[in-house]
Amino acid sequence: MPNRNTPRRYSSIEIHPQPRPISTTLEQMPRKKPLPAPVDVPAWLRGLPKVELHLHLEGTVEPETLVALSQRHDPTPLTLADARALYTYPDFLGFLESFKQVTARLRTPDDYELITYNMVRSLAAQGVLHAEVYISFGIIYFWKKEEVEPYVAAIERGRLRGEAEFGTTLYWLIDAVRNFGPEEAARVFRKAAELRPQYPAIVGIGIGGDEARGPAHLFKDLYAEAAAAGLRLTAHAGESGGPIDGPASIWGAINIGAERLGHVLAAQHDPELLAVLAERQIPIEINVTSNIRTGCCPSFADHPLRSYFDNGLMVTLNSDDPPMFGSNLLQEYIAVQQLYDFSLDQMRELAANAVEASFLPPTRKLALLRRVEQYR
């Protein structure tokens, strides 16, 4: 009997196992996972559920709509080429003149209904589910010398019709022109509070215009009064003004109780202010292309958006006056992703910021946040 140490003897006949069918062998081989298909980033961003927080109704008039308004009101209507030429300007003063030329053709409540409906249609096409839109009562009172009620009824007709057809919801922010003074602002804010029970889509107020000629502290008591009436508080702040006056304007807006701040470009000059904005998570309505086109920021490379994001500020993306600046909200998302190398997860975070910063009720916010987080 061989023991463990006895060498084994093998037959000289070599026995080979029968080869397996090739098909069986291939089936049992581990399969490589297919490479993921390349992402069509613009299409992905179009589908991303979005909310816009800084958008001026009067600044949403497209050239084609301007032609329709001109046909209603001008003895010699604008051609489409004429209308498009109004959206080309060399500097900030040119922008103001272009804006004046466009808004001068908003003459009747029906005009406001038309541009509201067209705005909702455009937002829906960009994948925007909700927008909070400024309308300037100050312009209606100060320039048109008219009461606002017929215009509010008109924008509400346009809003309801647009929401029913396209599904995008709107809230209204009633804007006072700060350089018209606190007396005019008081008239604007009190009218907003008066109309709110009839039109619940009116949710807040804000101040825009020349920050130097209308510093925020002039409106402190009016903001407290508006808050007591149940209105939410926003303010344009630090859009320009340089390293001294710009941050001072932002501090002023914070000190009068603004819950959300528009632009905030000048915060980059004040480290203490940046720390406060990050710590308090005060939402910032960023408008990159607007800031470049108006000359408030010299170039895309100089814009502080990426720095703000990386330092934990609660930034949101917005378009301000889309046709005037050649960039709607979807185009802002596409440009920002490309220019500042945001990942798609970070773009999702920017979209979620806008939902959280909105004035929507908590249940709607949670539903929209789920849609953003689950979007792939």
C-alpha cells in the first residue's frame, strides 16, 4: 500500500477532458458592463426641474412680441429687424434706453396679459416649474400715471391661462423703484398688501433701481410694515457700487430685513460680509449674463459665482431680463456649467437652492426638492 510519501505512478495514457461547447464557455465568462452613454448636457439641463427667482416681467418681452405690441400702438409698426436692433446696445446707458423703448409699448392691461402668458410659455419650454416674478408698480404709477388694479387683473388673467396650459406656476413680487423715493415706495408696498387678499399670488415686495440714490435704510420702516402685512421681503443689492459702496448696500439690505438678495456682486470685496452670507445662508439671486451685459462685471472670468458656491454661499441662477441680455434661465444653466466647470450634481444643487429659497409653501417645496434630487 502506498503511503503519503510514496510517489504516485501515472499511466502513460494522457486523458484530456472533453472540451465544453464554446457557447457555454462564453455564457459563463464575466461580462463587461457597457460604457455609459455620453450625457447630452444641454438636454439634461433642460429636463432638470428649475425654479427662477429673479425675473422682471417687463424685461421678458421678446422681439416678436414687441412687434405685436408695436402693431397695436405705433403709427408705423416696427419690423422684426427694427425690434431686434433695440436689443443691441453698447453699455449700461444703452441698456436703459433699450428697456425704455420696449416698456414704452406696454400701454394697456391687455399688453400686460399678453406678455405674462408668453412669459409662462417660455418658462415652461425651458423646464422651469415655478417662477417668482417682479412687476414694477412704480413704473405704472410714476410713468404711466395710472392706477395698478387693471394691470394686476390683466397679469392674473395671463398667469392663470398660462398655468392651466403649461403647468408652470407664478408668484408676483411687487417692485418699487428705490430712486423714486420712500413716499412712492410706500404707495407701492401698501397697494401690494391691499391687493394680496384678492390675489394670493402676490407674495412679496422688493426695491430695484439706483442703489446710490435710494439707499436701503430709507425703506426700513416700510419693510417692517410690509412684513407685518404678510409680505415677503427681497432687495436688489450690490449689483454695482465698487468695493466700498457695493458692500454697504448689501449690509443695508440685510439690516432692513431682506430675506433674499438680488445680484450681490460687490460682496466679493468684503470678507466679513461673505462670512455672514454663508453662515446665515441668505439666498442670493445671481444673474451672470446680466452682470456682464450691463458692465457691472467686466467678464465671465471675473464673476464671483464659482467662488461664492465653493465658499458655501446659497447661490441661485436667474436671468433678470432674458431677451435684453440674450440669455434665458436654461441658457444660464448651460453657460454656467460650461464656463465654471460645475458637475451635474452641482447643477442639481443649484436647482435645489432655488427651490429652498423660493416663497413656496413647505409641501410644494418638498415635492419639488424630491423631483430635483431624483432627477437623473
